[in-house]
Amino acid sequence: MTEDDRTRCRCAVLNVMSGEVAREYARYHLQVERTDGMGRQVHRCDESGVSWLEERRASGYGEDVTVLRRAPD
Ligand SMILES: [Zn+2]
């Protein structure tokens, strides 16, 4: 994955992503905005203004899987 792929805004076309893709997208493209009432981190894209909720899902292999879900407007 190139640097450009990591940081390119795909917030308008994607609703959910998971695993390595979600971790990298949050790390390189999104800013942590706040933590919601359920203890989930809310990430925000400055470019598009879209907010994303970070969830953890048990993978069954020890480490949890990171899931990013686009927050409803
Ligand atoms: Zn974006």
C-alpha cells in the first residue's frame, strides 16, 4: 500500500472497513475526536467532515479486530 493510498479520502464511498485496512485508515487519515457514551472512539475526517465509530470485534484468534463504521449524520 502506498502512502497515497493510505491517506486518500474514501469516506464518501465506504460505510464500513475492518482489520488492517481500518487500523491504517484511522491512523493515517482520521483524527480522534472524542469517545462516545459506549466507550467507543469517534474519529473524524477533516477533509470530508465524516465521523467514524471504532468498534472491536473478537476475531477468535486472540487479538480483536478493529472495525470502523461510518457514523450516521
Ligand atoms: Zn476522509
